[in-house]
Amino acid sequence: MGEVTERVERSIRELITSGDLGPGGRLPSERTLAAELEAGRTTVRLVLMKLAAEGIVRSEHGRGYFANAANDETK
């Protein structure tokens, strides 16, 4: 995994585990995350898909990504 990808993943995990979103909280859009994290949308999308596969976030078609209610494995 590249340096940018690792940084994006770490930042998104911190956003979720910090408690700022709360259980079920909606993550910023891919475009917003890409701009804030200075990364490409493809990188952000791949990281979000990885986190979804791990059960940390869930994707709702047309609505975005949401933090799962139980994030014990991310702490």
C-alpha cells in the first residue's frame, strides 16, 4: 500500500474512532474527503471499500458511507 493510501486510511479510521461521527454517523462525501486529505477520489474510494469489507463502515447506495454502530475492533 502506498504512502498516500496509508495516510488516507489512518485519517478515516481516526475520524471514526474519535467519536466525532457517533455510531451510524455519516462520513463526508468521497469528494470532500479527497479534498480534505489531499488525495484522489479513487484512493479514497478504495480505502472506503476496504473499511466496508472489514465492517468498520457501511455503504448505502445513493446516500454515502456510514460508521457502523459497533466499532470496537477499530479501537
